[in-house]
Amino acid sequence: MLERIKRMLVKEFLQMLRDPRMRVVVFGAPVIQMTVLAFALTTDVDRIKMALIDSDRSPASRQIVEKMTSSGHFEIHELPAKGAGDRLLDEGSVRALMHLPAGLGNDLKRGESAGIQLLVDGTDSNTTSIVLAYASQIIQEYSNRLLAENLEKAPGLSVVPGRIEIEARAWFNPNLESRYYYVPGLIAVMLLLVSMILASIAIVKEKEIGTIEQIMVTPISRLEFILGKTIPFMITGFITMTIMFMVAMLIFGIQVQGSWLLLYILTGVYLAGNLGLALLVSAGSSTQQQALLTAFLILMPSILLSGFMFPISNMPEPVQYVTFLNPMRWYLEILRGVVMKGVGIESLWGPAAAQSVLAFLAILTASLRFKKTLE
């Protein structure tokens, strides 16, 4: 079995890389596109998930919570302790964490300034800026209203009474630089493009040049055939990913904060799922043109529904459920977690499990389709 797989691997690599133009497409085009698009891409949000910890439980703190909720910008999730909010930020379950400290209401009653802590997930710099602007505006309006009420009660005061100061901090990306969001996202896009386009023509190319019949009469099994078709493209994907991360580190200053091993393992799962889907497309196509067209029809929704261009929380609820079937959605969460947040599998088990299930289903479906093709 190993010898037959080895022969398949040699054949696939020779067939894939003997054309100089194909080598440029495999290794050069993704890096060039990622570099160019990283400079060019920019975007703009609502319905922001915010964890809120009210340690004061005073009328003033309840009014602030009501203001945040009624604004329509935030979905408030009240928590009992700050540690739980930190975990939700690491997992990406919420975009922001607001802490109303104990004594806030009493400070305002005494006419003293009171501080509120706001922590925001900075992995998406554009969304973070909007979150900060929304929250600051709401708190500022409430503070101005308190100030006006206090001045009405005591018009002769020379000292400004009862103001609220918001202390905001962006986690994971303190300077809100967009490249920390777009460059990892572009790597996910390029890996999807490379794996889908190259693998989608793998079987149909055998049909067009007439070698599929020769493979079908050999003693090679369906599993060996799938491995022989998949492993070369997975190795190519790993090489491409490594080159793109080297460019990201050298040119854009992107550093992987988490485990490289975890990143490669979960990237392998991502590539396996994409390749399984691509081979399924290839097996069901009769020409390379048909396979490429089908692949492009899959690529566009995969990118648009991944959360890369538009936040998933802004999409209609039925569409949000559709994104659960998109491997790129989960891989983007993994990239942001490992590359920017430096978290481990304990915070990424959800996206990792979802991505693994999708990869297994894609490969299983492709295997069943191959069974019909080879028999």
C-alpha cells in the first residue's frame, strides 16, 4: 500500500509542478495577492455583543445598563464576575467587556468623578473603533445629563460635579492597526483559493487526458486514491501558508502569539476539508472548465459569509446559521485566536470541533462519490 501511495505522490507532484507557470500559480500568486490586498483592503458594524459586570448595583449603574441596552447598538450579557468576561473575550464570544465598579453611584451622589472600565476585543480594528465610539457617546450623553441635573440643583458650583470618565483599552491590538486583522484573513482566503482551485481540477484532468481509466484498472483502493490526490495538495498548502506567514512577519510585523504546532494542526484540518470539497467538485465534473466554474461558485459565498469582509453578527439570523457550514468562518476564528490572542485549544475547541466535523463530512462525501466514479 505504501509503495502504491508513494507512486501516486510522485506522479501528482510531477504533474502539478512540471509546468513553470503552475509553480508560479501555486507558490507565487497567493503571496503576491496577499501582499497587495493587505495594503488595499479596508471596511466598516451594529448589534455588538457586550459582557457587563455591575459591581455597584445602584440606581446610577442600572441607568447606565439601561442606556446601553436601549441604544440598540449593544446586546448586553450581564456576568457575576470579571474573570468570566476575560474568558469570553479570549473565546471571541463577546466583543467588549464593561465593568461598573462598586461605589460608582455614591461617587456621583457626592459630586465626584467616577470611572468605568471598558475592554474591547481589538482583533478587528475597524469594529473596535466603532464599539469605542458607541460606548463613549452613550456614557458621555448620560454624564452630560447628570452634569446638567447637578448644575440645576446647585447653579453656583464652580467645580464640575458628578462626571463619568470611561477608561477604554483595546485588547490584543492596542493601537488598532488594521493589518493585524486583514493579513491573517487574507492568508485564510489564499489557502482556500489554492486548495479549491488546484484540487477541483485534479480528477477531471485525469478524465480529459485519458489517464483515469488506467488508474481505475490498477489495484489501488479508493482510500489510496483519495490520499494520493489529497496529500500533495495538503503539503503544497502547508508550504504556501509558511511562505505567507514569513511575508506577514517580515513585511507587516505580524507575530504569532500562540502555538505554531496548534496553528499547523488546525490548518491541516482546514485544508483537508477544503480539499475534500474540491475533490467532490472534481469528481462530479466532466471538464476542467466546469470544475473551475463550480469552484468559483463555492469560493465567493465562502469568503463573503466567513466574517472576513462583513461581521457575521450584522447578518440576518438565518444567514448566520448558514455560516455554520462554512469552514473558513471557523478557521478565521482560529487564526485570530492563535495569531493575535495567543490562546490555546481550551478557548478554540468550539471552532476546532466545528471545522473538524465539516472536514470529516467533506472527505466522507468525496469518498462516496469516488466510489461511484471508480466502479
